[in-house]
Amino acid sequence: MAKPPTPDPMKAGDQARAGAVSAATAFAAADACLVEAIAATRREAGRAVLITLSGSQGSGKSTTAARLAKRLAARDLATQVCSIDDFYLTKAEREDLARSRHPLLATRGVPGTHDVALMDATISALLDGREVRVTSFDKAADDRRPQDQWEVTEGPVDVVLLEGWCVGARPQPEAALDEPVNELERTEDAGGAWRRAVNAALAGEYRTLFARADLSIMLRAPSFDVVHGWRAEQERGLDRSGVGAGKAMSEAQLRRFISHYERLTRWQLEDVAADVVIDIDEGRVPCAIRFMPGALSD
């Protein structure tokens, strides 16, 4: 695939890094760059395309995806946004995994806790222009919503935008799995069975799915250290009015929850697996825009 032309708004990314432009200008520049890259990808493919958007918890993936969909619509490119979070296995299915494979698989999030077959089938239907029900997950209830609450899409789309924290992640080298990265792994995965199961999932059906992407984008956090604050903001903002919604997580519960994501989040910051990288600061403001060498052919 040819490298999309680099639009002029990329210059504002360098200015934003130096603090020379406002946050609004930096967001507008990054959005314009991404829209141009997506439009170029769609134009060259001559068909509906799959675009992936990754980033750590709380990095702004959902809001970025919504902005991009609006801008693409203004260019007559119909876009369906899907979140990998909506494809989590049901609570009952994860409880079965916890009993049969490892207790930590009861907690949603890591590869191995999604219905990849359903995600793949949904993406295929969308790319083919077929009507499809897109699943929905209630994080407050920690379970999949009933099918009558799923979104029904109609008509062909030009772009399917799949966003998610681990979208596009590559498996770690086997040697990297030997040592635990936090207290959760030291005490509840001492033998490494859980982290190896997650890695195996990444090397298997997830890798096959992510390889379908026509263009991959990453919102790259400055470090893992900012993730706790970002995810805490998300937790406070969850809608807990629905049936079965639980209480907000305590500080201790939240830290434990984020520990499930730590290994792979740190790995993604090191092993940047994306065609286009938007470096963001602690306030989630874009500060640099990069096309990764070798990711797109000239």
C-alpha cells in the first residue's frame, strides 16, 4: 500500500510539541492528518477499508474515533466505529475461562477475553455492506447487553474504524514473559500461565484479525505512569443507571484492574506497531505526528 500523502497540518504537530500552538489547533492538525491518511487509503483501495486505532486506557480513543467519523462524513465517507471493548466475552464465558484455564481470565480486557470470531464476522459484514447488529458491552454491569440493545447498521460504509487498547499489539518474545511486571503477576500468576495464555492469543486469532487492517493508527501515551489517572477519570464517568450496574471501583480495586493491562501497555509503548503514530502528552493533546518507517511502502 502506498504511503498516504503527508498533509500540511502535520507541521502543527511539531509546533504543538514546542508549545507554540493551542490544544485545539493541535487536535485539529492531528485529525486533519488522520482523515487525509484514511481518505487516501480508501481511495487507493477502491473498496471499504478497515482502519484500526489503538492507545492505552483513557488515551482518548473513543473521542478521537467520533471526531474522525464526523470529519470523514463531511468528505462523504460513511464510517462505522466499533470498539473492541464491545466484543468482550460475557461474564459467564469469562467465569468459565477462569475455572478451566486461569482465574485472572475472569477479568475483562486482555487478549483471550474477547469474542474474536464475532468481531471478525461483524467487520466482514460491515466491509461487505451487509446489515449487521453490532454488539454492545455494559462496563458498569461487566456484561454484554441483550441483543435487542445492539446497534443495527444499514447501508454500505466506506470505513470501518476499530478502536481498542490492544488493537494491533504484537506478541512479546517468549523470554520477556519470564519475569512478572507487577504485584498481580508475582502473586496470582507466579508460574506465568496467564501471561503466556494472553501472549498465545495475541499470536493466534488476534494477529489474524489485526492483519486485516488497511491502516493502523496509535495514540501513544508519554508513559505508563499516566494511565492510572486517565482510567480513574473513565471510572468516574461510567453510567451506572442500568440494570445490574455495580458500584464504582475503589482505589485499590482500580489499581488491581489496571495491573491486568500493565504488561501489554508497556510493551505497546516499546514495540510501536502502527503505520501512523500520534504522540500525546499527559493532557492527551497531540504533540507529534509520525508515519513509521517501513510501515507503509513508498
